[in-house]
Amino acid sequence: MGRRFAQVDVFGVTVGSGNPVAVVLDGAGIDSELMQKIASWLNVAETTFVLLPTNPEADYRVRIFTVVAELPFAGHPTLGTCHAWLASGGVPKDPNVIVQECAAGLISVRRFEGDLAFSAPPLRRSGQVPDDIRSEVLAALALDEDEVEAIAWVDNGPGWLGVLITNPNRVLQLRCAPVDQYIGVAAVRRDGELEVRAFYPVRGAMVEDPVCGSLNAGLARWLTLIDAVDFPYVARQGSAVGRDGRLVIRRESNEIWISGRTRTLIEGSLDVDDIADHEPLR
């Protein structure tokens, strides 16, 4: 059966320079196994499925899948799904804020200067990283202790661990050996912007996320606690993999907002029955 489908570029400075998310706008009746099968076949960082909300405060519900697993929350899929939902005729209960329901709870989305922004969810895990994991991560990144300013959990769903280093040029030079951790590396540039890269494991190899909203949301919550950034600031991500992403991070009262450009680049329909007839990718 054909389902309404969109692929949205998120956080790109120019068209196609951000991070794509695939959005299945008619997710009703698709079970978890088939959702995962579809996400594996589409083979973008994340695929989302839009459903009717179960919480009366929410405008819609979303499930978020990587090529191998479901996530409770992810940033660029949140903005991309909201963009596609609005473009397909979705009307929020409150014209000033869209409320997304996901496994991590309710996420508020609003506009800043024409761009969509999500409110950074609370961290599920924060604070000190055990010494053995710290050593494992620094070895995977080939970083020396004297290059590192701080390490902490910045996990708001996917499992991110944040590494703040002293040299932004070094961020761009890094390679990451296989390790069973979601790792974000950042450094503050002289202009006050943040240089960021994100690595996570897929099928035994490390994949680089071109531009990552959830990581930047987690980093923002952590970096404000250690007075490493001044708000508002811009995070730059993607140049190491041929992308050009920008995220604007603002703080209003006790809320942190992550915003960026969203553009629909592909729209049409997806025949989920054809995908269901094939064996899942291994």
C-alpha cells in the first residue's frame, strides 16, 4: 500500500548539505518489525513514522528508527518530521508551538527567525564517565589526555558521550576506531562557534552522523554547566563528510532550543507492501 513519504534535509546551509531524514507520514498499521525493515532498506541515518498521538497534549506521535534499531529521541528527525507534518497539512493545537510525542516524552517545537527549533530534552544520563570507558573512547579516537578538557555523559536518548577537546582543528582530523559507544567530539573555535563531530556503531563499524541534533542538544546542556560556551552560539558539523551543517543553540530561561534549516527534497509515496515481501537486511 502506498504511504505518503517525504525526505527532508535538516540543518544544511545550502540545499542537500545537511542530514536527511526519511518520513513516512502514514504510519498507522505498520508494525515494529516492518518499520525496522523499511528503515534498513531506506538506509538513511534515521527514518520516522508519523502516528496519531496517545497523549492529548501532543499534535502527533513519531517513532524513530536507525538502520538497526529504534531510538527514543533524535534531533534532526524531530525537526524533519515536524517540517513534513506541517507541509502535509498538519495543524497544531497551539499555533505557537508544535508538540511531538515520542518514546522520550513530549518534545516542543517552535519557530525562531523562520527556522524550526526543538526544546532540548532532559539528559537521561549525565556526569562522570567510568575510567575504563574513558580510556576506551580516547584510544578509539587516538586522543592524548592532554588534548582533552572534559568528558561526560550527554545522553538524551541515543546514548551520547561527549568529549570536549582544546583544538578545533584536531576535531576535523579525527578518525574513530570501532567501539561500542555513541561519541560526540567538540571544541570551541576562536569565533565562539562549536566544531562538532558525531560517531556511532553500526554492524561493527563506526559511522559518522553528518549533522546531529540530539548530540548538540546534549552537548549544550553539559557545556552550559561547565561554562564552556556563551549563548546563543552556532555549532558547525559535517565538513569532514562533505556536508555543511549549522545549528543555532539558544537558551531562554531554563530551556535550550536547537534550530536549523529544514527543506523537503523528495516527496511522493512509499509502497510498504513491496518492502514487507523481502527478507530484512543483515
